[in-house]
Amino acid sequence: MVIMLTLGLMSPVMNNIGPVAILFPAVVSVARSMNIASSILLIPMAFTSLVDEKMTLIGTPHNILATSI
């Protein structure tokens, strides 16, 4: 949950690849320590990143272009 909140704060101001790359090792480590498949945590992390980047105008280049039209 803490990782998703951290990602939620990072994704609106960065491209979604950066925060995911930063948090990927931590998520895999947490999954290993909990003895669960890492996909159980990685899929929600990817979804959170994709949704959060759409929150602000600077999250994606598409949003920046849409506001200038």
C-alpha cells in the first residue's frame, strides 16, 4: 500500500516509466519476502502509474499538446 501511495505521488509529475523503474526493485523484494508472485503487486503498480499520469497536464506529452490546442 505504501508503494502504491508513493507511486501515486510520483506519477502525476513524472512520465510513468520513471516511477515504475524506481519502485520495481522494491516491489519485487516485498513480493519475495511475502512469498507471493511478484505479478500480484506489479500489475496494480502498473495500473496505478497509468491512471495517475493522466491526473495533471504535465503528466504526459499528450496532455500538454491537448491544452495548447
